[in-house]
Amino acid sequence: MRLTGKPWAHHRWNGFDVYRAWEPWLHARTICDLIRPQAIIVQGTKHTAKIAQAFLELGVPLGFYFHDVSFGILGGDVRKM
């Protein structure tokens, strides 16, 4: 991100486009306008709820990928999403 000046980094992993950003919820609309995702996968972090909510508000189906069972660190109750 520092090299490109873009607010996100993009690469391909296992045949999928991957976008990473420090505050991805702030860039949800731009990413959706750019690539029109069919779905997104949100990894379990302290900002999971914010990221998921931003994409849900744009009508993008989503899934979650949790690395552990520390659900208290997700920034909200993702069961309601």
C-alpha cells in the first residue's frame, strides 16, 4: 500500500483475488464498484463485524473464516448478520 499509494493491497491467492487494507470497511463501496464481487470472505479479526456490516449494506453475500474460537474479539455479534 505504501508503494502503490492505494488504500489496499491486491494479490491472487489460490485462484481468488485478495484485497487487504488497514481499514477495509472504509473501502467497501470502492472495492465493490471496482470488482463487483459475487461474495466476500471476512477473516476473524477485531474488526470482523465492521467489515461484514459494510459489505452487507452493499448487498454483497459474505462468509466468515475464523482462525480460532475467540469470538469475543470480533467487534460485535456476527451471529446476527
